[in-house]
Amino acid sequence: MSKLKNFVSGLSTNASTRMNKNLLLKDIDSTINITRELVKPSTENASVGTGPELKTKWSQTRAAMFNRAVGNTKPGANMFYSINLVVGRVIEVMEDLKKFFEGSTEVNIEGLNYQSATAIQLYYISRWYIDYSKDFLLLLYTNEMSSDVSSDRIAPPFTKAEVEEIENKFSLYIQFTTFFGSNMKMSVNEYLSKLPDMEVTDESESAIESLMRGDKSFKLVDTKEVSNFMHGPGFFIASVVAQRQEQRYQSAKMEADSVKLRILQVEQLKSSVENGGDANGRTLENITKELDYNNKRLRDLRKDIDKMEKKYEL
């Protein structure tokens, strides 16, 4: 239970005493919508024959790491098949958490009980997982679609620090993939209802540990990466606890990156069709229209993001 205690300590350090419930629900809504509309279709597309070819050493190494960790032992196993299933599961988890928070009172950071603290922790992990899935796939597609694949990694649309962050968190990503994958059928609401309505304290940990033992529990793996991640929930705090404009800003940035990813996938499909490849039952005209639509959408999002950055000095 130390990870939950660490997580609550991190919340208390980084947040005000009251978390705005309406902002939390708006953040959950926007994350679910972006995931359904853009991230899930992108991971699904990557899991089938039209997905990336993994021509670079960078992507091949990470695919091997991922498949080995999750037990995909078949030759040529596609890691995005597992990722796509887990992304679908994460949507279900977020929908259950939305119902939980809708029925809750305003969430006070100081004095969190085990039900609300665990719910916030689960959403923090879920939101991070979706955001990382989007960034990792965007980085991979950018690398794979470069005409020069002689180097280990081609410069992506991220800063060097952002690339290093994606690389450094890949092991954590694998661990959370396994975590959600092993809890595919567990009901979030049923699980939370079993937790006591008592404050998260050192004194109560032993009692809670006995309650949470067994196969049917959302147990996080006990690793250094997970412990460090749980102790500093700054990303979550920035988008949910801060002012409304910050929440809108984070959502717009996430959506813009997701649209970029979709553009890369459609461009790849268009290039394949123009060279005689399989169009997956679509026409070139239809593919071109989708590409034009997403490019316009990205331009509009960038305008909104630029306005918010200037107005709020973000």
C-alpha cells in the first residue's frame, strides 16, 4: 500500500486542498472522447496489416522488449495488438471512474479516503497511459515514415528532452500495459466499493493490505519506476487542479498530437494506395478528403493553442 500513500503525499504537496470536481469530470470526458475518436483508432490501425513496418533499429528494439515482457512469443508478433486491447480496457476504466466521481461529493485532497484516493490514482495512470500511447506511436510513425532509415533514430517532431522522456518511460509503459491487461475483467466500481471509507494513513495500511490481497484486485507492480511515478503526479495536477484555461490547454495539446498521429497514418495509407497498395476498401478520394479534414483540424487547434499560450503566458 506504500504506493497509494506516496501518491496521496504527492497530491498534497502539489495541489490545493480541494480538487475541482467539475474540472475533473471535464478532463475525464475530454480524455475519453480523444481516446475513442483518435487514439484507439490509431492503435487499432497500427495493429493490423497497414501498421508501421518497424524498419529502424530503434523501433525493432522496443518492439522486442515489449513483446518479451507481455509474452507475445509468436514470430512477427505485433505489439500494437496488445496495446490496442489495453487502450480499449482503459476507456472502460475511465468510464467507470467517471460514474464514481459523478456520485461523489467534492474531492478534498487532505483526508482522502481509500475509495477516492484509489479512484484518483487509477485515473492518473489511465490518463498517462493514453497520453504515452499517443506520443510513442507518433514518435514511431515519424521515424518509420522517414525516407532515410540508415540511422538508429531519425529526428522526430519532439524536442530532444521529450524524446528522452518517452524512451525513459518505456519500461513503465510496459508495466502499466501488463497491469491493465491482467485486470481486463475486474469491475472498477465493484473494486472501489470494497474499499473502506476511511482516511489513508500509515496506521490503517495493514488492514487495507489484507482487504486488497487476492486475484481480484488492482495491484500495481512493486518497482522503482512505479514508485517514483506515483510520488510525483505533477502532470495530472496541471490539467485537473489548476484553472480551467490550463485544463483546456492540456486537452487541446493532447488532441493536436492525436490529430498529427492520424495524419501520419492517413498519409501512409495514401502513399501506399498511390503505389498500388491495398486501400482497405477505401477510395483514394475518400482518403484524400480525410487527410484534408484532419490538416484543417490541426491548423484550427494550433491557432487555439497559440491564443491560449499568449493570453495566459503558458
